[in-house]
Amino acid sequence: MHLFGKGKLFSEIFRNFAHVKKTHQSISIRMTGEKLKQDSVQQKLSEYLVRTGRRNTAERNEILEAARGIGKSFSMEDLAEAVSQRGVRVSQATLYNTVELLVDAGVLGRYYGTGETTYGILPCNRHHLVCLKCGRVKVVKDKSFSEVLRARHYSAFTASYFEMTVYGVCSTCARKAKKTNINTSIKK
């Protein structure tokens, strides 16, 4: 009975070890993937700066890191706030010039929406659903649509990234309109 207890104990330890090892591997893979993406963005910027004969300054790196830290599409005001929260002081001109440089380098994508230009770390293939009533914008990623666009070949053109904007009425505004129409018909 004592040996059976030890065998059961060893099998339980082995099972727990296998689970921990598998969990650790998935975390390592996930972290490695994020690290590779960060390194490729930094490498892309460094190569662009060398190719164009520009310096790799601390301000440019801080602005890039702030943009990465936002984690979603952002406006210039969002980026200025993120840079400020990092304790870095840069002029508005430096911020705008650096963002323009990052777009030219292929590190940031520029997206034109309803009145405000936003930016995002590339590749950032996405769609915007824009409500014509309230102006609300919802960002949607659709892998199947992305695959279709990547498979397309255009003559004399190489696509870097894409953005698609769909205009319509959001469910909230549609419900409000429906409710208003019902209330209007009752009053008559």
C-alpha cells in the first residue's frame, strides 16, 4: 500500500510538471512572438533611418515606444498624452515630424476616418464601421477579408496595408430611430 501511494504521488507530480511545462512553453512562445514583432518594428525603423541618412534619436524611440504602448489606433492627441505619461518632453513639431517619419518608414499606418486622422502600428489591417447618425466608429478585424485582399495581385502595385470603412447606422441609433417612429405614429 505504501508503494502504491508513492507511485500515485510520482504520477501526480509528473502530470503537474507536464502541465506547468506546457503552460510555460505557450507563455514563452507568446512572449517571443511579441518580442519578435517589437524587434522587427525597431529594425524597420533603424534600416529606414540608415537608408535615408537620418539619426536614431532618443525622442524618436520614445515616441515609437509610446505608440506601441497605446495598443490600438490613436490620434496625435492620444500619442502626445502617452509620450507625456512616459515622462518625456517633446515639442509638438517633433511629435508631428516623428509620426510622419514613422509613416514614411512603414512602421505606422495612417487612417482617415470621420474628421480625425488616426494611426496604428503596422501591419494593422482592419475595417472601420462608422455610424452616420452618431459618428461612432467601431474597429473590426476580419481575417477572411484580410486573406482575400492579400491573395489579390494588382498590376504595377504592391499593397503594404489596407483599411476599409463601411458607413451605416449602428444598432443603438437604429433602435432609437425605430422607437421614435413608433412614438410618432402613436401620437398621430
